[in-house]
Amino acid sequence: MKTSLGITQKQLDTRAAAPQVREVRGERTTSRLASAQEQTAGQVAAMQTDVGGVRTDVVKTQSDLVDTNNQMTSMKGDLNSHSTLIGADCGCRAVG
């Protein structure tokens, strides 16, 4: 007795191959994701290096600003002393 299941050999083959197709697609996806992850890790490392360099530059700039401020304060004091001396030497009085 031959009973028809209502499915052709081609349909059976297609159904049998479906898990293999999904597995291949999954492997491709995994490979793409691994590649993207490696690329991202490289970019993150480069950014960390850049950020470290920027931090160093900021610290140096802050130090330079403190030095410049100290020099300007010193120059201002020197100018005030010279101004007082010049006024005292010439007998002039300050106009104000």
C-alpha cells in the first residue's frame, strides 16, 4: 500500500537543507561580527591614545598658563616700581 504524504522529494530536500543553510548564514554572520569587533577594538585603542595625548597637552597648557600669569604679575610689579621711581625722580606728580 502506497500512501502519498503530499510532499515531493524536492520539498523534502529543501527542508533537509534548511538547517545547513541557516548554519552557513550563522557562520558568515559570526565572521562579520568578529571582524567588526576587531576593527572597533582597534579604533578604541587609537582613541585612547589620542585622549591620553590630549590630557598631556591640557596639563602642559595649564602649567604654561600658570607660568605666564606669574611672569605677568612680576612684570606688573616691576612696572609699578619703575613708575614710582620715575615719578619721584622727575618731581612730577601723577595726573589722575
